[in-house]
Amino acid sequence: MSPTVVPSLKSALDSLASLLAGAYRAMPRKKSTPQETFGRRLARIRRGRGLTQPELAKKIGISGRMLAYYEAQTEHVPAHLLGKLSEVLTVPTDELLGAQPLRTVSAEAPENLRFWRRLRVAETLPPSDRKAILDHLEALIAKRKLRQAS
């Protein structure tokens, strides 16, 4: 390569970088309200899925303290976690980022999160214990149906 080509390439790249930076600065910015920050949306989705902070943190491979920070302090998604969060929470990235309204998570968390968490733990029990739990649930449901019928 001749020495005169390198400086012209460098100046072309500098011009392109300057042009892109100017275009980026000129882009309209959407002002987000405090209740629409990434952290608040993340916390709402997490609660809507019935997950605690430690549970979600473990599933995405970070500490509970970091997840608490992302929910309470930051307004921006950590890029390296976007895919994991989207996958674990089963929410499209557009909704997770706030580019689209949340359609897949109700605004309210399930009424009894403790119950759902315990069921999630029960899923990890041996098959005989899971069967005993299911038998007990079936008996309680049948008992309630009898009471309602009389």
C-alpha cells in the first residue's frame, strides 16, 4: 500500500465517524418517565413471572446484588445480559427494552407468589414426592367441590 493511500483512508474514516456521531446526536430522544425505566420494567416482569431476585440472578448467571442494582439504580440494560433476560423471562427484547408495550406480562403479579414459588420447588422433588403432592391437591380440590355442591 502506498503511503498516500493510508492517510486518505484515515481521513475518510474520520469523516465517516464524524458524520455518524452527528447523526446520532440529531436523533430524537424519547424521554422516559420514572416508572418506565429499564429497572422498574425488569422488576415488574420478574415479579409477573413469580421469580425472586435471587432466583432470576441465578438463572442469568449474576449475583443477586447486581440484579438488585439493575432493578433499582440503572436505566439501561446491560447488553451482555439482554439475551439471557429475554430468554429466562420469556419476553421479547423489544418489550424488555420498552420499545414495545408489555403484552406478555400482566401488570399485576400473581396473588400468591409464595404458593407458586413452593410449586416450583416441588417440581424438583423425586417423582414419588411429586405424586404425593398431586394426590393431596386432588383430594383437597375434590373436597372443595363436594362442599360447593351441597
